[in-house]
Amino acid sequence: MYMFLPFLTASIGLILVWFEKRFAGLILLAITLVILMVWFRFHATSHLNISL
């Protein structure tokens, strides 16, 4: 259910880049990557029983 967050932040970042707010778009890209890394870390270690 919370996986809409990376899509939301990436979409807002794309809209900001479209309106030439490049720095804000890069910040949202970084936030999107952090969300995806945390999500992958949680699911890869707990649900799939893979030790990273």
C-alpha cells in the first residue's frame, strides 16, 4: 500500500523538472531512491530471507 510513495515523489520531481526547477527535482529523485532502497532492504531481508 505504501509503494505509491516512490511513484508520487518521482512524479512530483518530473513535474518540477518540467517547470525548470532542476534542483528541487534532483532532491525528489534522491528521496525516491532512498525510499526504494529502504523498501528493498526491508523486503529482501525479512520476507525473502536473503541476507544482504
